[in-house]
Amino acid sequence: MFWYAEPWTLRYWLWLAASFALSAFVTWAALHYARRRALVDLPGRRRSHAVPTPRGAGIGIVVAALASIFVLAHAEPAAASGLRLLVPIALVAAIGWIDDHRPLPVLVRLGVHCLAVAIFLQPLLAALFAASTSPTQLDTTFWQSAGIIALLAFVCVWSINLHNFMDGIDGILAMQAIFVLVVMVVLCQRYGTSPHGAEVALWAAAVAAFLPFNFPRARAFMGDVGSGSVGFLIAIAAIWQNSSPYTAALSGLVAASAFVTDASCTLLSRMLCGRRWYRAHREHLYQWMTRTGMSHAQVVAWYAGWNLLIVVPVLYWMNLRPFGAPPKPGSAAAVVIYAFAVVVWICGKRWCLYKVKSKQRHGLA
């Protein structure tokens, strides 16, 4: 049995420590690099921070994640297939790194994201194309497989971008990423049979090393290089968990409900209002919460409260079953929690608008 099926060994903890240390060191180096190059986010009307802050420090997470994939693939034959992740993750990080230095057009970034996702899904695409060599094989199964691949591609591209959108205040993305990745580790390792749990745990350690640089008061921001890559890592982890026969299939979607709801509802509302959805703005719920006067730490605490008080119990129920029994699909639970999340988002947005308008009236008085 390979080592990562037994997670509480000394070797496992040494790998976690190494991932944490590498991420912290590269983040520290990137922070000083950003200061020398004047690579900073300046305060502004569409920003939630008050002082110039270096960006691009999320490269530390990327380096640690890539290193963990490379080392595990060479240390354990069972993890060798993970090497195919190196190129797509590096592509997402590279386009983000370039965009942190010189803003790129939306379509260029989106094109690179799609290319990275296509490389990640290449084994599935190859199997699909092999099945389409004969016209007689273009049956219902083929189109169902094509639909599943298209859905996975959308999930990956949307995850890359929504986590970029949600990286707007101190600590919120890092805290959310740690929560989701740790949940994926627990689910993947529940019966000690998944080869992916250790890999995702190393990614969580890499994100945890970045957190002290970004919370409770940010000395550095992830930048596009970090936020997009973290979003991709979360999508990969959720897809791995979804493929496990021992856990509820939609657990990853439920774990990410706070960010998915906020980003999706905000995007949809901007589209319905005829606004340019791809432009920078301050209309996410977490941004409105800071505009009411809440501190960044208080807003992060509200999102953490949703995860711990709502998401964790639902995930526990979804995956609660006797050993050997088939897992619940989780579809009903996912629908209920997202319906509730949308209601919370609408009510929260209305409350924030009321508070901001009240502050403005008192300011004019």
C-alpha cells in the first residue's frame, strides 16, 4: 500500500511541512520582488483596501503545488499520472503572472484558461474521440460523455475566474480555499483508498503558508497568478472527490457554496442590469459588507460561519452511511443549500444597501 493511504505517518507530516515552508519562502521572496518592481495594487473607488499593497505573492502557492506534484509523482508510482497537471496549472499561473505585470484582454486570459482545462481533460477527450471513430458509435452514451466533459470544462474555467473575482479583501480567498481543500482531503481519505487526498493536503498546506501574509491585515495579495491557480486547484480537487465511489458526488459543490453563490449571483445581476460584467467592481456581497463599515476580518468570519455552521453539517449528513453502503448522491442537499444561499445573498445584499444608504444620509445631515 502506498504511503498516502496512511495519512498520519511521519513521512506525511514531513511532506506537509515541506510544502508549507516552500510556499512561505517563495511568498516572502515574491513580496520583496513586488516591492522592488512597484508591483502594487493602489487604493481606489473599486478597491477594498486603504494602502498600496504588493500583489503577485500567490506565486508561492503555485510553486509549492507544482513541486508537490512533481515530487509525489517520482516518489510514488501510483501518483505518476499527476504529472499531467504540471502544464495546465503552470499555464493558468503564467497568464495570471503576466496579467499582474501588464493587464491583458479578457479574451486572451479566457483562451489560455480554456487551453489549460483542455489539457487537464485530455484523457477524457482522447477517449471520447476514440469512441467517435465510427459513425455507428455516436449513440446516446457518446453524447452523454461529451456533455459530462463539457460540464467539467465549464466548472474548471468558472472556478478559475470566480475565485479571481472573490479575491477582494484580506484573507477571504485563502480562508475559503483552505476550508474547501481540507474538506476534499477528509472526503478523499475517508476510507484510506483515494490516491488524491495527500496531494490535495499538500495544496492546502501551501495555501495555509500564504495566509499570514494576507490576514488579518494584508502585507501582500495573491494577484491573478495566485487566485486563478487556487481556483483551478479547487476545481481539480472537487472533480477528484466527485469521482470517488465512497463519498456523495456533489460534496465539492456544497463545500464551495459560499463563493459560488456570491460570484454567480453577482455576475447574473450585473448581466441583467446591462453592465459590463467583466469590469472591476465592488458589487459582491462581501464587498458590500465592507462598505457598511465591517472590517475585513468580520466579513471573513461571516463566510467562515456559513462554512462551519451550514456547510459542514450538510456535508456530514450527505456522507453519513454505514461502511459498504452506497453513498447518497447529494443532489437534493445541494439544491436545498444553494436555494438557501441565494436567499441569504439577496437578504444580505438588501441589508447592506440599506445600511450604506443610511450612512450616506447621516453623512449629509
